[in-house]
Amino acid sequence: MPIEILLPRCVSSGMCALTAPEVFDQDDDLGRVVLLRRDPGPDLADAVRDAAASCPAQAIRLHDPAPAAQPPGVSPA
Ligand code: SF4
């Protein structure tokens, strides 16, 4: 799941680093987010989604891969 950081929005709350420390850190100067892994694997997807949802500045944008196409005549569940 590729991650995009909108750094000018970051207000240094640290929620992302607390929620998914394998993926997010904070810089030593201003405490702004540092992305450790730009495209973490599926094992970290839930933590990354939680981190993005917890960001008070909406500075974390996730680019979920498109769902697999359904064969013709099959309705999505
Ligand atoms: S949770 Fe959002 S505002 Fe807080 S440090 Fe992370 S990116 Fe910045």
C-alpha cells in the first residue's frame, strides 16, 4: 500500500509513530513525520490505516491498490 505524506500539513502530533512505529517516525528538530517505509506490505496494512485515521491533520494519504476486477456477470459481494 503506497503512502504519500503531505508534510506541510503535519502538526507533529506523533500519532502515526505511536500507531505504526515500523512505518512512521518523527524528526528530531520539529517532530514532523518521517516515512520509514514508503510501501509497507500487507502485514502492516491495518496499522497503517489506523495511523492515517488517527492523524489529526489528515497528512497521511494511502493509495490502496484497486480491487481485482470481477468476471462479467458476477456481482461484487
Ligand atoms: S499523526 Fe499526522 S500530524 Fe501527527 S506526526 Fe503523524 S503525520 Fe504528523
